[in-house]
Amino acid sequence: MIVVQHNSRLLRRIAPILERQRCLICRNTQATTPTINLSVPSRCFANKTPSLLASSSNPSPDKILSSFANLDHRRASRTGFPEAVFGQGKTPSQIHSILESMAKNVNELTEAASVTNESISTVSTAIIATRVDRDIFDAVVDIGPLEHGVMEYHDTARIISVRANGVVSNNDTTSDDVDDASQSRQSVVVACAGTTDLPVAEEAALTLSLSGVPVTRIYDCGVAGLHRIISA
């Protein structure tokens, strides 16, 4: 910054210098600032935008899903426990797309098992979305029914479970192609102190149960209810 005192002779001397500097800055700015002629479409936009619009106007479900999720469909066979969808923070459309993909994958597994006369484990057919409030589930339902399965909501646990179309469920929970290994697995006890703890306890118990693990529930067994544990 230049501080100029009230000196008419000094002002007359530096005024032309300042003016030349201002003009030089203006010319450099005009030379380096890009301009866009809106009357003539850019070659890039003219050639590429229509194709992009055409491809994005009706994207496939898999393409939509890949934009926000990368599902681990083989986790059950690799680890013995299924992938559960953490619903909290996800939009209804995201949850709907994920559950649809998971149900489709289970149908493909059961179809492949029927062709080879093999069986798949119950854990491989488990489709679970946790931490889903009722209003979010209602919004998921409003999107429309799943093409590859049927949704069920469990209020206390705040869980959406899905039965894939390939898994028969009348009174039985498995089809002939699904091996129910729950009878041979060790059971798990889920206990909670009071009624306030039920949502967390049911989330754990239902997740285990849907994954083929036998569960024994012991609820409301806090300090004032130790007799419930002893009697169990």
C-alpha cells in the first residue's frame, strides 16, 4: 500500500505511473480470462451430453446400487455370518435397493443349489436391515414391493427382515434346498436388565435367530429380578 500525503506535485508525478499499472493489469486479466460463447455449443457438451443423459435416464438397478453401496454377498459363506444392512442414516430408496439386491442374490443361490442338488445354509439366506425406524420402513414400503422377496418389519428390534422368493416359508422357514443348521448350533442367551433395554436386546436376539442361531431370551432380570436368571 502507498500512502500519499497532500502534495499536488507528488500526485501529478505518480498519477501516470498508477494509470499505466492499472491498464496493464486490465489487459493481462482480459488475456487470461477464458470466455464462453453460449451461442455455439461446446463440442464436448454437444457430443457427450446427450449420450450421458440417455444412459442416466433409465439406469439399471445394479448401476444405481453401485453408486452408493458395495455389498458383500459372499460374507456368509466366508465367515459363517451374514452381512447386515445398517439402516440408520440410509435413505428409504437406498435400503430398498440394497434389500432387493440381497434377495436377488439369495434366489440365485437357491436356484443354483436346486440344479446341483446341493443345499445352502440358513445363514446364507438371511437378509437383515437393522436400526430402521417405523417411518423409514413405511417409506421403503411406499416405494413398492420387492421383486425378489417379501419384507417384514419387527417393531421392537427396529429390524427389516426379507424372505427371498426362493425360500419357501409357510410354517417352515426353509425350502428343500436350504439346510437348517440351527439344531446343531450352540444356542445363545440374550439377557437384559429391564424393559427399557428391550430394543437393543431384541435387535441382538432377532439378528441371531434370523441367522440360524438358537436364542434363549431372558428379559427384565436386573438387580430386582435375579430370581429370573436362577429359575432359567
